[in-house]
Amino acid sequence: QVQLQQSGPGLVKPSQTLSLTCAISGDSVSSNSAAWNWIRQSPSRGLEWLGRTYYRSKWYYDYAVSVKSRITINPDTSKNQFSLQLNSVTPEDTAVYYCARETGGAATAIFDYWGQGTLVTVSS
Amino acid sequence: QSALTQPPSASGSPGQSVTISCTGTSSDVGDYNYVSWYQQHPGKAPKLMIYEVSKRPSGVPDRFSGSKSGNTASLTVSGLQAEDEADYYCSSYAGSNNYVVFGGGTKLTVL
């Protein structure tokens, strides 16, 4: 059974960096058949896909156009986890952030396992 | 504004059937058979209910079914039960530029 456990602060000041981590159990961040995604949800923007990383003999990274200049997703094979960093945040980045496993490859948008969600509020 | 269009609400009485639509474009729903549907109860993470248009993950009741015609996908819930009351979201793969798009969600009420 795959489990995704999220951790990270729930409050970030404007202009600072939002950082979250997703620890994986029951699968590997280096899996050749999965991709590891970050998705957020807010009342104003609904569900919004942010980006993913996956390993196919080397690491790949895909990011949403809306956050491409501010986002970094990094795998950590030693801890079997992956992280999200979102720079220069504004109140518009306030949302519940989810990590999710994408199964069946890296071009399926089939998210079969999700983290518990982390409410991140951007406020001074 | 979400990339895929869903009705904001739907409802039905216990035992009835309800269908929720999800309209995209020829660049997402119309071009790929990677349409998924998610159920979300308040305060919980989304749960995969349908993938690849019409496939059900293990453990999802066969009361849930999916289909697609052109740029519009549909989720049908048959034999409505009280526990089906939730928000439902569709998603689609959208190619190597946009990758993943979601619908705005439909609140399903069991009357």
C-alpha cells in the first residue's frame, strides 16, 4: 500500500519561499512506472497541477506554465521523498497543497495516491 | 477559471442515476483517452474513481462509470447512495505544453 506523508510549514510570508516535502512509503521515488506530482487547491483556482518529477534512466521535470519561473521539484533518493519549493510567494499562492503519485507512466494524469494535504497560508 | 468545464452542481434521489459532464477541447479531452474522475469529501484528499475514460480502480463500486464523446467526458453514478454526496472533479492529460488540466468541480447532492 502506497502512502504519501506531507510535511512543511503552514504559514509563509509574502516574497519568501514555500517549501514542502512528501515522504513515500510502499513505492520508490526512482520508480520507472510512476511520476511524483504537486497539485494545489484553492477556492479561486480550483485544482491546479503544479509540476512533477520522474525517473526514466535520468531525472525529468515538468512544470506548469503558470509557476514555471518560481517552482522547483526535487527528488531525494536517500530519504525516498520529493520536495516542492515555490519562490516569491504572494497571497494568491494560499492553497491546500497535495503531493500525488501519477501511475501508468508520466503522461497519464492518473493520480492514484495522494498525500493528506497541507494548507499553506501566505500572510505577513 | 478551470480549463475543463463542469456544471457546478448536480443532484438526485437515492437509487437514481446522475450524470456529470466535463467539457474540454481537442487539445485535451478530445485528443487523449486519459480522462480521470475524482471524488472529494470535505476536508479530504481527492480519490481516484475513474481513469482512462471508463476504467475503475480496484475497490470502486461498479455504480460509477465513465464515457467520452468528442471533447466531452461524462461520469455516471447509478443507484445513488448517501455516501456519494461529494465534490467530483475531472482531469485530462493535455499534452507536453499544458500537461494536466482539471475541471472546476461538481457538487453532487443526494436528496
